Amino acid sequence: MSSVELANNRRMARQNGIVQPLLTDLYQITMAYAYWKSDKINDVAVFDLFFRNNPFQGEFTIFAGLEECLKFMENFHYSDSDIEYLMATLPENIEPEFYAYLRDLTCKDIKLSAIEEGSVVFPRVPLLRVEGPLIIAQLLETTLLTLVNFASLMATNAARYRMVAGKNVSLLEFGLRRAQGPDGGLSASKYAYIGGFDGTSNVLAGKMFNIPVKGTHAHSFVTSFSTLSDVSSVVLRHADTDKQCNLLDLATEWRKRVSPIMDVSTEEASDGELAALISYALAFPSGFLALVDTYDVKRYNFQGLPSRHRQHMNGHSGYNSNCGSNGSRIQNSHSTYGYSTVERTLRSGLLNFCAVALALNDCGYRAVGIRIDSGDLAYLSVLARDTFAKVGEALKLPWFSTLTIVASNDINEDTILSLNEQGHKIDCFGIGTHLVTCQRQPALGCVYKLVEINGQPRIKLSQDVGKVTIPGHKEAYRLFGADGHALIDLLQRSSEPPPAVGQKVLCRHPFQESKRAYVIPSKVEHLYKVCWKDGRICYPPKPLSEVRQRVQSSLRTLRQDIKRNLNPTPYKVAVSDDLYNFIHDLWLQNAPIGELS
């Protein structure tokens, strides 16, 4: 890539025309005018951005979106057209001087402190601390929330997929077509990569964020071919000798030769499918990864399946029972227990794939593998792996048994867990809808609360204790136990000295008096860094690849019982004894006193 292209990519990565001051709720601007009208221009506020509950019934969250927040603050400015729109939209009694005030507004007087992007975070611990003039700090609320909420939710969802899939299985994000709009699709691709996915099908995300782009072909490519005569070009030059090879002749000959090895008659295979795979191989001889479940051709006895593959046939694997007749496209639906037969969906596809892969081998190329997009993924992956091993052994081609098997088809976290139990042979999952739309939980629920004004702490009271805020300017520390794992996150007043290694610290539940414990940390990590001050970013944002590594290294600091899928152990978040007393004193001062009669 040239230096000009790199520079253009960097500029493109920094631009997001949608994220601007008007990407906010109307009440932020009406409050800003009311503050201005009340002569509160010089008031100094502290806001905390945090969430109250971990998503997906888990006990951890991944913080993401910080880089976009900093870009937003760097470019915060009301344009002339913004001011014109506000003048036409707000009530006529708004004083013109207010618009002049907005026109000159920037984030130069704001100070933003944050936890490092890609870190594991927990409820009640502020992710961002915003300090500065009340009006501008208030105007930042909605945009900061929208930049952090979805980013953190997506990164957490992706990290959970990575954990259940294991480190040896590749994960590809295939969700653009199902995402909530184009910007949602781009954000999903970016934060899925941060969370642990290996690549995306989203080409624009690849260009903007330098994410590896992956993909193969769709069923429509296969069904667009009918007969072998549809192969318009058959010549492929040998990778090493430059000799001309007739890939059509080689593939048809190999189909005859491997037919008895696979125990699949050539009459059962679709010529249209073979034509499609040959044509795709001619286009991409070094990257031949083929979709092989377009046609079903034969039924076989359900009772012949090994017991481990008879299980969950209507469960998470997405097994199809209502398949078409010979040569028809498989329709997605779920089977029901008790069916005596199921469709053997890969007889045509596997035979044709093996024929083309072996033809490519004659031409000096190695095929990549196959993608399965329907059926009982556990069983079909085992069938494919056994087939590759059988062909490889018979033809003395050891590499053939290691061909890649990619699986897609509405996969979610529970699907992967179920496939793991069934002993699948899948090397890579392509995941779309459930990942990018976060179907299991559509929102994280971050909030932005005022905790101090002009040096005076503020507390929001509620009958729901979970909604009571922790007031004042605070610092957050992560205390580690003797085994090296993170033990507890501690919030304390900024005026307090930080906890020290080897010294006993009293950690208290913020609202339950009896819940308290002493901790002697083996390591203390101060969670906040000043990211924005004096109108500039304090240190350059890290590349996505480094943020991605930060996610995994941060997750490794947690005990396994906190990360497990079923009944995870809650991670503890505490306050210091001083902050505990401060909260409850302020609570009593602000709580109304009732009167009985």
C-alpha cells in the first residue's frame, strides 16, 4: 500500500460525518439554553458515564468506543447550517446571543478521564469522567452514550463468542446485511474485531479500520450454472510451470476417480454445481473455498447416525428437515424428533468439491476448504472431515484431511456451546445476525449522571437502590489477589490516598452495611487516564489490533468462574470506608423527612 493510500485511510478512519453536535437529544440543547439563561455559564460540573448491569446474563463487560468519543470531542463545533437549523427549530423567544454562544463552543475546557479501551469493566465503575463547564459537559451526554453503549455491547458479545469458540477456531463477522443500518453495520464490524473476531465480510470496514476481509460465494452463484457447458473458460495455467491445464477435464475425471472412494455415484452429483465450482476455482485458484450445501440428492436412515449426532437435531444446530427434491435448493427449517429420515445434504457438494480441489492440485494449487450453510452442522462437519481424511489417505495427500470447514447459518452463542458438546469438526464460524444485532440483549444501558457541581457533590436518590448514584469526584482502582487475578474494583474519593500493595484496605458494598471485607492487594492498577485536556487528545489512540490484544489480556486477569457461561460468579465492586460514609451522610442530607399524622 502506498504512502498516499495509507494517509487517505488514516483520514477516512478519523471521519464520521454522522457524529456531530446535532447527533443528540433535543432536551440537551433546551437544557443548555436554560442553563445559559440562568447564568450558569461558568459553573463547573463532573459527570460519570457508567452502566448498572453486565449484559448477556454475564458478569463482565468490555469497554469500547473511547477512540470515537475523542474524535467527537476533537471535532465538536456547531456549523453555520447547524445554527440555522436550531434557529428554525427552537422557539422564537430564544435570545440571539445564545446562538452566538453555541457558535463559539468547543471542548477546549473539558477534561476527560477514561478507563483504557478494551479493558474488562464492571457495573457502577465510571467508564468516562467528564469535567468542565456545565453547559458543554451536558451537551456531550447523548453522543458519548451512543458512542459507548453499542461499542461496548458489541465488543462484549464478540468476546463471549470468542471464549465459547476457543482459541483454535476462527471467527468471521458476516452481519452487514442484517445490521441496524449502514453505520450500525460498520460499528459492528469494528467492535466484533476488537472483541476477538478474526475478520469481516464488510469490505468498507476492512478499508476504514484495516480489518482482514474474508468471504466466499453464495448459493446464487451455484444456481446460476445449469450444465457443464456453462463453463466458458476451462484453461488454468499451472502455478509452477505455467503449463496450460484444462480444469474442466481434470475435474470431471477426478469426479469419476473419487466417486468410489466416497461411495457417491457421479449420477448423484449436480453438473451445474460442478460447473459453478470449476468457474469459481478458475477465478480464485489460490483461495478456493466453496459452498457445498446448495443441493440435496439422497435420503439416508436417521438411525444410522452415531448416537452423539442423533442428539439436538432440532436444537441449536439449525437442522433442516423440509428439504427439496433431487437437485433443489435446501430450504431452512427445523426438524422434529421422531423423523425416520433426514437429508444427506452434502453428497453432491462434497463430491464436486473434492473433484475440483484435486484438479487444482494437479495445477499446482491447494484448495482452502468448504462452507456449510444449513443442516445439522455438527454431523455434516464430521461427515466432511471424515470424507477429506478418506480421500487424502486413499490418494496419499495428507494435506487433504486438513482442509478448512467453515460453518454459518444463524449461529449464536448457545449454538456453539451445543456444537462443542456434539464434537463438531468446524474450523471457522461465520456469524451474522445474532452477533451484530446483539439479539440476546439489544442495549447495554449506560447512563450519564451529574456527580459534582462547583465542587459540591450531587447524589441522585431513588426508591430503587440500584439507581442511586455514587456522588463526587472519584478514582477507581483494580486490586489483584495473591494468585494474580483481579479481585475487586475499588472506588474512592479523589482526595484519598491510593491503595498500596501489601497494605490492608477495607472494601465496602456501597449500599449494604454488612457487606465488607479487608483486602491486601498484591498489585494495584489505577484505572483512569486523562485522555483529553486543554483542547487536545493527550495520547494517540492505539491501533485496533492493540485494542484487540488488550481485550484478551484483560480477560485473562479474571478467574474462570467469573467468565463462565452458566451461573458465573459476580465480580465485586466496592467503595472505600471514607466514600461509604460520604455516600450515606449525603443520602441522609438529601432524603426528605416524612410526617406521620
